Amino acid sequence: MNALAIAPGVIATPGKYYIGAKEVMEYLDCKENKAYELIRQLRDELVKAGKLTPAYPIGKVPRKYFFERCMIEE
């Protein structure tokens, strides 16, 4: 456990809101190229829907959206 998690006054550690290629590879058991292709596709969907700005860094997608679109229950 890191020092921040046990510091006085800390209620909870922050969660992970975005998922990267490494985690996508683990969840879907796919290769790195396929993981990045899926992230690109999901990111484009969110940008077209106006839910994500094009300025957001490439290579990550919101975790909640990934699980929803891939029908994975966390």
C-alpha cells in the first residue's frame, strides 16, 4: 500500500477512469495492434458524439465506455 492510501484524512484512493492498450489486451486477450485499433474506433465514436474532445490524448478511452461497448461486467 502506498503512503497516500494510508495518509490521515484520505477517504479513498482515486479510481482509474481511462483504459489503455495494455489493459485492453488483458481483457480481450488480443494483440497490441488490435487493442490500439479498438481504442481508436471507440475514441472516434465518442468524438463524433461530442462526448470527448479531439484534443484528448490518443491511446486511451474512458473505462466505463469500453466496458459498456465490449459488454464486460467489471
